[in-house]
Amino acid sequence: MKLKIDRRWRKDTYTIGILYVNGVRFCETVEDKDRGLSSSWTDAAIKIAKIFGETAIPTGTYKIVMSYSSKFKNKSWAKKYGGQTPELVNVNGFSGVRIHPGNNAADSLGCILPGNNKVKGGVINSQKVYYELMDKYLMPAWSRKEEITITIK
């Protein structure tokens, strides 16, 4: 399964993108500010440009795994999946990058928040959209042991 985020609106404090699943538009996303980082950069270069909690992950392609999150395990939306959430692995200069519900960049800390971009600087219906993404696409692919990747442009 291939996910893709096309970052469209880069603002001073947030980034709005469009999430595609296997080439089909699925929803919008909100992330922290895109500071132009690339997966081709070294960890050292990323750490110089990165502002913790205020920087979107580098552009590039990443593998997604379902992993247990001790931070989110007690959230109602994570309990449904036994605390498992989609995690992007091997993101230079970042750790614990996940896809999870939230409304704006302040909820992100480098993570990707799916939803509907009906408000300036954020998304609505994030939990509903997250459930749909998980139930229709990610969990079935994971149970089939299908590789899941995400490309961020």
C-alpha cells in the first residue's frame, strides 16, 4: 500500500497537505511547519534546522509499521486498536513519528494528523477520518503483511 502526502499550503506555523491512498485522494492533513528538510540530509543537518515540536518531518519515502504507543494507549481512538498506531520508521532527525487524530499543528509534534481542512490552519473530523483510514486501509494491509509506505512531497 502506498500513501502520499502532497504538501500544498506551507504557512508560518503549520502545513496543510493532501493524503492519497494508492493514488486516490483520501483527506487533508495538518503538520508542523515545513522547514524544507529532506530525507537526504544527515541527522546533524536536520537537527540544526529543526525546532522541536514546530517542524514537519523531512520530505521522502518512509515505511509505516503498526506499533504500540505508550503515549497514546489510553486515548479512545487508540484503544480500538489495542494501542497500535501507524508509525513512520527511520525518519532522520525524528523519532516516534505517527499518524494520529488531532486538530492543528499544536497537536502534532512532528506527527501527521488526518482530517478535513475546513478551518484555517487545521483539520476537523480527525478522529472519524482516522478510523476510516485505519479500518479501510491500514489495518487490512497490515493484517495481510503488505508493505505500507508513505511518500511526503
